[in-house]
Amino acid sequence: MKTQKIGILGGGQLAMLLAQAAIHFPVKISAYDPDANCSARSYVASFTQGNFDDTQKIIEFGKAHDVVIFETESIDIDALKALEADGIRVVSSPETLEWIRDKGKQKEVLRDAGAPIPAFEYVAASEVRNYNGTFPVVQKWRTGGYDGYGVTIHENADSLKNAKAVDSTFEEVIEIEKEISILLARGDAGDIAIYPPIEMVFDFATNMVDYLVAPAKITQIEKEELFAIAKNLAEKLNFIGIYAIECFIDKKGQIYVNEIAPRPHNSGHHTISANLASQYEQQIRIALGLPLGSTEQLMPCVMMNLLAENATGKTKYVGLEDALAIKNVQYTFYSKEQVRPSRKMGHAVIFEKTLEKALQKMNDVRTTLTITSDE
């Protein structure tokens, strides 16, 4: 096997972690991002600065590589299709990305593939504030949302007065018992590897993942049903790459598919140290056409996101030495020079014999380490 050139579209923490995973393979990694100081820049052989909607520049970047992968859904689709037409391997496929990043189209595709999903309807931008359906209801922007941004629960019609008037889906509210992520890797030959289910616990103030528990505390029946749903989607929709399939389990035990991400995902950070092959290694393996790695989890863990405080300016870590002295905690920082409120600055993975001890240690980290600004 000759050394392959992989170009990553996006230079955030996911790209940084992809680049770190790639050092174990005969590859040369480059990154493309609008931010000249992005997280991945120090970890790649070369870097190109450019916007994600610059079709020609993305094509020029991609043509210098054997394979192009991405860490964000906001990439220009026409550029990806042009690269694929020119013989450049793109993972995941542009066609898949196209329907996934339109949350309305995504719901249609999932429904037609037989996935259990919440009831939904399309609401045009001009009708958002005039919606007269059933409340409460969840508004999701069809495009442009991320990390909970673009998702709002409206309790009544009065709430719609301040709703953003963009093309949306309005979905039924599920009485959620647990939120589960299923990480699935699928190669060109149809080989599939699925990680143990992950329970995500959200911070309602930021609407982002606060921490996760792996493996999730669910029944064997629920696990088998989640795996069956994920495998069915992967095969029917021809997934190639690493996918995060986010699901709800309601208070009656019913499973719903919420959303899909066709790339490495926040819910899989722990796999770097907790599993034999991380989600990032799987994406590199798939990009190179290599066999999938083992998803076996070596020990249970809790992963917490490390968010910036309510500050803006140059990054400052307070209590870092004391935090690093806490045993059985592995930290990963994202090399972000600037903080802003609730920005993801890193994550910590906590290993303990019991979940209760891991959660207590997570609280120790939370009260010891502060990421803020020195300005």
C-alpha cells in the first residue's frame, strides 16, 4: 500500500482527532478551514484556508488528495460532487450528506427506510409564526442548526412570536427517558461494526451534551432493537463511513430515531481511550479501504465536555494542575486560542469501577477546572 493523501474539510476538534488517529497509518493529512488558527492546523502536514461555500477552492484542495473526508455538514455539495465525478474518493458520499443536512429531507428518508421517527410536518418560513397545530411542539430549522442551535420547544402559540422565521420541521414532543447514540462504521464491502450504545445527558441551558455514559444503562432488548435499527438504516441507505445515529427512548420504552450525523460525533470522543479502535481510526480505515477495527470497549467510562465559561477572549485555564492530578481521568484539549461562552474547549474521560464513582469524579473535575479568558 502506498502512502495516501487524505484531505479533511473542516479544521475543528473532530479534524484534529482524525489527524491524530491517522498517524498510525501510511497517510499524509491536510486540512481546509476558514479559521487560520483552527484546532487541526498544528496536527496536519499542510493547511488551506478557505470558506466552506467556495466551490472552486474546495475542488482545488480536494484534487490534491486521494480521499476527502469532512467533519462538518456545511460543506458545498456541488464541490463534493465535482470531486467524486473527477475520481476523488469522498467519505461519506455527497448524496448522503445532501439529504442528511436538510432535517426535513432527512425525516422523509428515515421514514421511508422504515425507521421509527417522531411525527413531523414541514412549516415554511412564512408560516412559522402562524402555526396553529398541536402544542407543545419542537421547531427544528431545516438547515443551519448545530449543537442544539436551531432547536426550540414551543409550549404554546405565544412562544412563536419570537420564533425565527426559517424553513423548519415541527415535530411532536417525545417524553424522553434516555437519549442514546449508536456509532456505526460501515466499509465499502458492507462490513459493519457497531459500538456499545452511549447514553447522552444534555445541559438544557446550552442544549448541548453535558456528559455521556458508555455503555448506556439500557436493557438487552433495547440494545438489540437499537442495533437492528442502525444496521437496517446503514444497509438500506448504503452508509459508507462512521455515522452517529441519535435516538430517543421514551418513558414507555419506545425507540425513535432523532437525527443522523455522517461523520465522527461528540458522543464518540471516549472511544479514543475506552475502545480498541476509536471512531476516528474507523473513519481513517474506511477512507483507505482497510478492514474495520474492533469496537470492543475495554472498560466503562463517563465523558464530559469541557466548555468555556461565560467569557470572551484569549483562553486561560484555571486549576489545570489540580485537575490533572485527579486520578483515572484522561483530558483532551482542542488547542483553541480564544474562548466564547459555552464553546467546546476539550473533553475529559473518567474511568472508574462504578458509574457512581465516575460521576462523582466528574463533579470533582467540574469544580476544579475552569476555562475562561484572561482579558
